[in-house]
Amino acid sequence: MNIFELTASLGLTQEDVEPRGWLVGKFAEGLATRLSSRPSGRYIGVTAINPTPFGEGKTVVTIGLAMGLCKLGKKAICTLREPSLAPVFGIKGGGAGGGQSTLVPLNDINLHFTGDLHAVASANNLLAALIDNHVSRKRDPQVDPSTISWRRCVDMCDKGLSQIISGLGGHPQATLRETGFDLTAASEAMAILALAENMQDLRKRIGSILVGSTAQGDPVRVEDLGAAGAMTALLKDALRPNLAQTCEGTPAIVHAGPFANIAHGNSSILGDRIALRLADYVVTESGFGSDLGAEKLIHIKCRDRQFAPEVEVIVCTVRAIKYHSGRFDVRPGKPLPPALLCEDLDALREGVVNLEAHLAIVRSFGIPAIVAINRHPSDTDAEIALLRQVAIERGATQVAVTLAFAQGGEGSRELAEAVVHACETPGTATPLYPLSASVEEKLDTVARRVYGADGIELSPLADRQLKRFTQMGYGELPICFAKTQYSLSHDPKRLGRPSGFHVPIQEARIAAGAGFVYVLAGDIMTMPGLPSQPAALRIDIDSEGTILGM
């Protein structure tokens, strides 16, 4: 349906949504506040086990679940992050669903959409330019160049920009220093966009960004440089959530795109606030597994926001469970080994420990967990039956098979019915640590209770950085681990349910505007490279202008 019909289906007027083409619109500024007197819908989280490098269809299941709820006569909306061009052109390809469970307009959402990611990159890089100009002209407060923590960003895997030397042109262009680029989706500017409550909160958060310190050790923030206003101006339209739809016409709010293996990995608070006042059920997707996106949903996004997930859906596939047995050689950018696609009940029994761990994580937050088996054509009936059985034995409230990719909403009925049933006795999401705990205690709690580690190991650098953040008054912020998505641990090679390890923390950074301390565990990269066969090589355009291979 066109954007005007979609707007009307939500009970909104044309003044509430600004069209951005025939199928997409942006909500008017302040709409979340104007809708606040309406009753709130049920909030359903969708997470997953640790995926294979190809992903396990969590976005497909999220979209399908919303459509399945509509098939049951419920009013449902899904809220998702905006796809980054890094995975679109990298390993995974498009991030707007697939098969009969997609967002519309698919290619537009996968590419430039409404320009939000470009606005984030522009604001981020404006600040980088203003910092260099401020330093080179020796303006007050004078920033020690060696303390500058702000990096540039680009929404593309470009390993050549990960570590660079800038300022080679000499005075007055910029001071010579080492710096680098992060992915736009990994930037603090993106994290702030997703967490801001309104325009005033956005500007306050931007002004609070810590960019470095003086030679005397005093912190220097964006507000001190006079840059907060210009950055906010660039993000003014990007702050307004985007209204799109699924291929079956179910409303979808697609807004912000912070990565879950680096940032907090959830779509915007503003988008969810609007959705909760417009629907009976809001299905929101968190990035990667419960050890990343779902943990950060509760500890960062939903802490003190007056809403939290009542039920969590854990997406898994037969092939991913078998992969966690450690019997198969799966490599990014290469086809799955044929043996992984053949029936193997022994591998399934061995690999189910990963699902068991994720069920334990969700239950530790006090939330009922539904296992959604995203069925593939290669799955056998015996494998599905065994996975159903062991999921219940390991703590799932319910188990449902979803055929969203092949059948859309109709193939998601069983999962939708399970969600409605689980909402009759919802849980109350409870954080695992108080903000009053020390940063080290919070890190240790997540490492032990979420990852199953024996604790943390701080490098001398990380130890110094965390002590300094506490001295600066940031000790009561929530924490955000940046780590691999492929394992519960810091090491992507540790499959299943690892034990007997400590999480090594190499470096700590402060995202003062976003409101969390984040640490880099293991060999996590904020600017990854491309695989041997990038998805970009499959994309083309035909003589009629149709994009192919997305």
C-alpha cells in the first residue's frame, strides 16, 4: 500500500507522517509525546543463538512474526535497525529480510533509504574536522592531540582506513597524528541517534561526547568546542523514525542502526515508543545473539525507559546448532560444507549446548523464552523433532517452527500463537547488575553470568582507562562489550558453550554521549575488511534500472 494508506491504517493523519516517496515516510517531530496518553502494546524481543557467518534469519523471523500476529487478527508492528552498507556489500548481503518475509521497498532500505546513515556519518566527520581545526589553531580549551579519541567513520568495510596517519598536509590544515575510521554503524553518533528521547536530549547527548583532554588532564567535550549545534542540525531529520512496511503490508518502523557486536545493537527508542502506542504487539529485533543485542537491550536501551521485553524469541536453525558441535569447517565467504546440510542427529545433540546457554541467559533476566526454529529445506523431520524436544528439556517455554522465508505471515502462525500465549504470563526484565557497582564489577558480572567465563582480564592499558573514566565521573554508566558475535566467548573459534576461560579486555573507551562505557574484548575490529567473495560482486543493474542480486 502507499504511504498515505499505511498512515491511515495506523489511525494517523497525513500531518503525522511526511512522505519520502510512495512507500516510505518519516514520523513528524514530537509524535511520540503526542501519542503518550494511549495504552501501550506488548513488547516482544527477538534474539538468537550465536550465528554461523551467514546469519540465521533473525530479521526474516522478526518480520514474519509481525505478519503472523496480523494473521491472528492482532495489530502488530515490527521495529528494526536500518541496514548498514558494510554487511550489504560484505558477507551477509541485504539486511531487510528475504523470500516472503521482507521489508518494502527492499532495495531502497538496503541502500540509501531516507539518508539517515549518511547524516550520521556527516555529523561524525564534521566533529572530526572541527577537532582538528580547533587543535591546529590552538583554541581554548587546548586539546592535547595525543588524547583525541574521536575517529572518523564510513559506512563501508574498508580495512585500509582502520589505522591512518592524518595531518600530513601540515599547519594549518591539521596536526599530524595517528587516528582511523570506524564503521558508521559502530560510531557513537549512531548509538546516540538510537538512544535519544527527543531533539533536546539529542543535543545534550552530542554536547556530552568526550573528545579528549587538556595537557592538565581536564576533559574536553563537544559542547566545549561549540560543535553540538551544528551536529544536531545535521541529525535533525535523521532523529525522526522511518515508517515502512512488510511485503504483506504490516507496518514496520526502521530506524537507526548501531551494531550489536560493538555498540548496543538495537533500533531507536523513539521508534519503539511510537510503535508501542500504535499496536497491540511490537516485535523488536536485537542484533546477533542474546549475549550481545538482547543483553544490551535490557542493560542499555530499556534501563529506566519504562518499557522492556515481556517475552524473548530465540531464533535458531538446525544447521547452526550442528555447527556448534565443532564438527564442521565453516568459513566466511565460502559455501557451507555439504555435510552440514545432511541429517546428523549426533551433531545436533552436541551443538544444542549453545541454545541451552542462550536459554539460560534469557531466563536470568526473568523473561520467558520461546525457541523459534527457522526451518530450511535441508532440515529433516527427525532433526526438527529432536530440536523441539531438547529445547523444551533445556528450558524453553515453548518451541515453534517458522517458515517465514517460504510462506511469510502464514508460515509464522505457530510462532505468533506461541507469543500470544506466552504474553498471558509475561516476565519482568531485570538487569543483572546495578549501576552503582564499579565498572570492573559490571564487566565481571556480564562475563560470568552471560558469557559463562571465569572472569575478566584487564590489560594494563584498559585498567588505566577504566580507572580514569571512574575518576572523571563515568563509573555509574552501564557497560557495553565489543566482542565477536560467533561465540559466547571472545574467541570466534570457541563454539558451543565454552568454559574455563577469562575474557581479555584490550582497551576501554567512553561513549559519554551515548551513556555507556565500552570495552574491546579479544580481537574485535571496529573496521572489518571484506571477505574473499564480497556480496557486492553479485549486485548489478539491468537495462530497465532494476537492481539485481541484493
